[in-house]
Amino acid sequence: MIFTELVLHNFGIYKGRHAIDLKPKSSTKPIILFGGLNGGGKTTFLDALQLTLYGKFAKCSNRGEISYNDYLKESINRHVNPKDGSILELEFIHYSDGNETTYRIKRFWKSSGKSINENMEVIKDGVFDPVMSEQWYEYVDEFFPSNISGLFFFDGEQIESLANPESSADILQTGIMSLLGLDLVDKLHSDLRTLERRRLSKQVSSKAVKTISKIEENIKNLEEKVTQDHEKLGNKCSEIDSLQIQINNAKQDYKKHGGELYEKRELIENQHILHEQQLKNTKENIQKYAEGAAPLLLVKSLVERAQKQSQKERSALLNQDILETLENRDFDIIGKFAGQASDRNTVDLLNKLLATDRTQRRESAKQPTSLNIHPNILSPFDKLFFADLQKKSKQLKLAYEHFSEQLAVSDRQLSTIPDGDMIKDVAQQLKTAEVNHKIAQSELNSIQNTYDEAAKTLAHKQHELDRFLHNANDEQLSAHQDKHVLEHIAEVRQTLMLYRQELINKHIGSLENLIKESFASLIRKSDLVQDIRINPEDFSLHIISIKGDVIPTARLSAGERQLLAISILWGLAKASGRPLPVIIDTPLGRLDSEHRGHLVDNYFPNASHQVILLSTDTEIDKDYRNDLSKSIGKEYHIQYQEKQQSSTITPGYF
């Protein structure tokens, strides 16, 4: 199936007639890219596609709880006369058994006061088809089944809500039931139960009829209540998903306006005071250090020279004191050696050595005593002394730099803390969203309890009716044929339930593989996922690591959970075996850049043979658009024009 053209006439924000060519250029360029700002008409475009196909059963974005007629009335462009009405046309090509057929679906309505007049036309290969026009709701499922439309029509907010494990289980259950036709099995099972009761009712006595009627009336009321409560549950779950998105948005705004810093202001202020004190203490230590021996580092070489000079002066003084004594000693020594008839050469050599020593000492004694300081006074200022001073200096310098930087950081943090009045509104929005979410969650719990109780009571009443009918018929059932029919009905019902479970078990493995393949191609983490398992009882999905452990979805990042949700939709779409277009509004949602890149590179070009993307300029920006260029067949720009009082759709992307 390929969408070839969509026409919007006086629908929503679109005034007048707007025809958009949707046919892809080629099989290698499946993407039709629409760019538009928020509020410009992207979602209206998506609603138009669904409304044309499904009418009152369409899951339009802003319908809410209002009636279908009221929704149609509100959808007429507000700048035209309601009597002029709105028109939607969708042309598509359908392929079957090698044959190509072109269909054009036209849905149009106008307001005549309090009522809405709606009409449908189906044109097949250029010829009006009255039967299809009259019974379109029965035919549409042959082309694009409404029960699986959510696998092909979706937006970023739905993806965000599907990231919730409960929501993903719901979509899996809905998808599996629809794809395998199990809704028909369940209906047949219910019809057989009704037939069984009718058979039993025919055989009971007139006295038991009143009791049976009363129980059946109770069952009917309970079934209505269960249905209503189930609808309430669905609506409340959707409301909670919407509120969670509001909370996420409010948190982003709160963070953007500095709300998180404002919450930490007391801690930051205390840290600032601490850093100020630490820096002050360091400065005081530096001052004490400077008042002590530290200045000697500036004259280290001078002190070393003074030490050497004092040593020289000390030697000079000693030499002056002992020079005369040494001369007398040397005279005696030479005399003794000469008197003992020693070798003359030895005596002359000894005399020369002693004379040289005295000469050196005499020269040393001439050293001026400018310092006149004893060497012991300068002895404490040795190499170890200066090494300790330098070490202390380095420690104080590092401490000063560290605490200065810490203080600068806290200064910057303090300067970015907003005033309380500046974040009052966003804080209130966040608080309101959280309160509303809490209230809605409480209401959901209450509805769930009511639903569970009603379902339990219904099951009890149904069992009570079955038991009463069988007991009442034990004596009344004389006809062998009736007994035989009832026995077969029970057997068929049991067989249907076995068939239902076996069908799920048989096909669930194939779906697991499709989801796993889709997730692996998007996540690009070969060491994360070994397998995907779906529980056939509650349809909960479990990720199996390469070690064989179950990875809780809570351990996945928000982006990874959203990629998993897309993988579920992609896997179900593949499992449907239907070549249908995929239409995505706000396709990148709140994904971070890494996960956006995965979708751009691996999902959008491969999602289907026709992919319609409705994006803002901050989602698919210039870079992502360039990455997609090889897969883009057509580009359009949706822009609101004040003068025309309408959004327009023109070729080109932003």
C-alpha cells in the first residue's frame, strides 16, 4: 500500500484546499519529510490521515472525551462558515495478487446548526463505488486494519509513554491478539458460552426461569460495568502517560530556569562560606610563613656564600693563632732529624713540605674578616632547611590555588542561582503536574480496584449461572441430542482456549526475534542484548544479557527505553506481514543526540517502503537532514501564514 495524495480542505488550521503529493520517488528514497514549527499543523496532518481512513474510530490527537460529531464540528476551520464544512481526501494504491488498484477516499461534512452532516465517497480506479462508500468501515480493515494502526501511526509522546513497561506489555498484547486473529477466537469462545446457556435455559423448569433471568440481568449489568471500568482504566492510563510527559517537560523547564540550583542554594551557600574560610586560613598560614624564615629563600645563594665566607674567616683566625707555634714545632722537628744523621735529601724534603704548609696558612691568615661571624651561627641554614622551606611554600601555593578555584566555582554557582520569584511559575507548574499525576495515579488505583472487584463478581455470577443451569438440567435434560450438543460446546470452548495459547506460544518466538533484531540495529551495543523474551501470560518483555541475566528495563537509560519501544512497534509491524506506510509525528521526541543518531541512521530509512516524518527544525536539523538526504524522496515545509489565516504546505524543508 502506498499513499499517493492527501487533500485537506478547511480542516483544522488549514483554510482552503491543500493537496500534497505523497508518492515516494523511488524504492531507495522512501522518506517524505515534513518540517514545521510546533502548532503549525503537523499533528493536524497526521489526524487528517487517520480520520479519512477510520472516521469515528480514528485515534485523533485532540479528540479527548468529546463526541464524534462535536469533534467534526470543531475540526472545521474557524475562519470559514461552518456550513461550508470540511473535506478530506486520501488517495492510495493497493497491490493484491500482482494487481494494482487506486482508491480515493473522500470524507466530507458540514455543520447545520446543532447537527453535523457527514458523507463518504470511495472511488475505485476512477469509478464511484456505492457499496464500498456505504460500508467503508467494513472494507477499511482489508487495506489498513484499524486494530494495528497504532503500529504505523504514532508520535514522539506515544513512544515516550510506551517506554513504560506496563504500556509496552499492553501494546504487545494488543498487537499479538490482532495479528494472530485471537480477538475472533475470544469472540467465538464468548458466543459458544452464550449458546450453551441458551441451550440449558430451554430445558429448565418455568420455576427456574425467573432465577436465571435475574442472574442474567446481574451478569449483563456487570458486563456493562466491567466494560465501562475497562474504558476508564484505558483513559486514565492515557491521562497518566500524558501527565508524566507534562512532568518531564516541567522538569526540563525547571532545570533550564535553574530550579535545581535553587533547591541546592543552601548547600551552595554553605560551601561558599566554607571555601571562603578555607581560603582565609590559607592566606593566614601564608602570612605566618612569610613572617618566619620564608624570606631567606630570596637570599638562599647569599646565605650559602656567607656560610663559606664564615668558614674561611674561621680558618684564618685559627691560622693566625697557631702560625708561630707551627714555626717553633717545625724548627724542632728538622733539628731532630738532622741531629740523627738522617738522609739529607729526606730532611730537605720534609723541611720543604713544612715550609709550604706554613706559607699556605700564612696566606690564609691574611683573609679579611668582613663578616666576623662564627660558622655555628649559620649552620642551621643547611640544604635540608631550605628544602623544608621550599616544600612548605609549594604546599601553601597549591592550597591557595585549590581553595581559590573552589571559591570561584561556588561564586559562579551562586551567581547562576535564580531569584525565587523567577522560578515561582515553573516550580508551580512542576508541582501542579506532580500533584495531578499523584491524584490520577490514586484514581487509577481506585478504578483498578473497582474493575478487579467487578470482574471478580462477574466471573462469580457467570459460574453461578453455569452451575445453576447444569443443576437445573440434571433432571430436565432427557433429550440425548441436547446433552450431546452441550458436551460438544464445552469441548470446543476448551479446545479454543488451548488453541489460543498454543497459537501464542508458536508465534511469540518469531516476534521475539523480530524485536531483538530491531533493537540490536538501533541500540548498537553488541554486549548488551543476547535475547528478548515475552511472557505469554502477561506479555511482559524481558531483556536477556550475554551472561544470561535478565536486565531490568529500569537499568536502561530513558533513550534506550524509547528505542526499545520503537523496536516493539517495528517488530510488530514486521510480524504483521503487511507492507503499510509508517507515519511518525515528532519522530525524535526527547531523545539525546546519540540515540537520535541511531534512529536517523538505522530506523527511518528502513522502517517501511513509505515513511512520512513530521518534524520540527530542532529534531531533524540540518545535520540529521543531510544524513537522511540519500533516503529522502520529497520534502515539504508546513508554515502558518497570518495573512492567509491558514497553514500552507510548500516544497522544501525549512
